[in-house]
Amino acid sequence: MKRPADSLVLAIANLAVVGFLYVARRGSLPAMVALVCVPALFLLTLIFVLKDRRKPENRIQSWIALALAIPCAALLWSIRF
């Protein structure tokens, strides 16, 4: 089995951080750290999606990563702090 694309790994990490942020207590230190990390991780995911789209073997995985990353950003904007 071949290695997953970097953008797919980052998109899954982005989902995990937003999920942690969703269940964390409001105002706690881990929630604040996650809140700071999510925009940077989202931007890094988009950069790697563009990089992985050039490789033919990672093209489908980059589309999947993009499909996972965009709803993740929408979910982040819907959380009330």
C-alpha cells in the first residue's frame, strides 16, 4: 500500500483539531491552543493540496483532502465561543 498524501494527512489532522475544539470546555487552555492552530493548519492543508495536485499518484487524495478541509473550516466558523 502506498503512503497517503501529505494533504490528506493534514486534512485529517484538521478534522481532529476542530473536533477537539468542539468538545473542549469553553475558555480552557487546550481549546485556546486549538483555536490558534486551526487557521494555520487549514492554510497549510490548502498549500499541500495544491502541491499534491501536480503528482498524478496523489491527485485523487488531494481532492479528498480538499473535500475534508472546507467543511472543517465552516464547522470552525459555526462554533460559538
